[in-house]
Amino acid sequence: MKNFCFAFCLATFIFYDKAFGSEAGMPQLNPKYWVSQVFWLILTFSIFYLIIWKIFLPKITNSIENRKSKTVNDINEAQKLKENAEKKLKEYNLIIENSHKEAKNIIENGRKKLEQDIKNKNKKFNGEIEKELISVEKEIQDLKKSSTEDVGKIAAEASGEIIKQVMDADVNKSNVSAVVEDLIKKKVQENKWL
């Protein structure tokens, strides 16, 4: 770089008159000044080339590489996140499916248990009803027996009183009771009360 600066200063000193002179019109069109124009053109573009090549181009290249690596890293990270999200989604769907199966099992078990409880309570209730029916039938039978006996006694007494009043004589109560009992037995057998 020092050599370049020294050459630049030497060239400026040598071509000082030609570099800054422009008395005869437009120097761009005058062939006499073409050497200085070419010199300055080469010098300017060389300086720009060196500045771009040494300063700006490495920064641009570095920036492009950084962006490229960042983009690749972001794509890789996005791919990992996508795979992780798909994995979580599968786990979530599996959990939901298992929950649905478990809920169905719980509902089914609850339904079966409820049906069994209903059957058991139904059996128990039917058993109690049967016991009550047997008890009531027994009471009815007892009531029929006792009522027929009571009716027989009442009929015997009433018949005895009626005969006594109609005939104006005492009647043997045992005979009247026997006749009434025979009539009651016949009526009971005809009607099948017992």
C-alpha cells in the first residue's frame, strides 16, 4: 500500500500541469489530455476496486454467509419443532382415544352395575310382594274360616231365635247348629270359598 501511495504522489507531481489544466475547451475531447484522463480513470477505478474488494466485499460475503447459516439453522429448528409438534399431536390423539375408551368402559360398567342393581332390587321387591301375598292370602283364609264359623254361630242363634218365636218353643241349640253347619259346608263347597 505504501508503494501505491508513493506512486500516486509521484504521478501527481509529474502530471500536475496536465491534470489540472483546461484552457483550451473541453479536455475530454482534446487528445492532448487523454493520457491524464486515462491515468485518473485507472487510478479512480483501482481505488474503488481495492476499497470494494478489501472492505465492502468481505462484509457483504460475511453477511450473506451469516444469513445463509441463520436461514439453514431456522429451517432445521422449524423442522425439529414441526416433528416435535407432530409427535405431541400423536400423543394427544392417543390420550384422547384412550380417554374415550376408558369413558366407554366406565359407562358400560356403570350401566351393567345399574342393571344388576335393578334386577336385584326387583327380585327383592318381588320376593317381598310374594311374602305379602302369601301373608294376605293366609289372613283371607283365616278370615274366611273365622267368618264362616262366626256366620254359622250367628245363623244358628238367629235360626234358634226365629224358630223359638215362630213356634213358641225351646229348640235344641246343638241340633240347629249342626243343621246350619251342614248348610254352610254345602254352600262353601258349591262356591268353593275355601
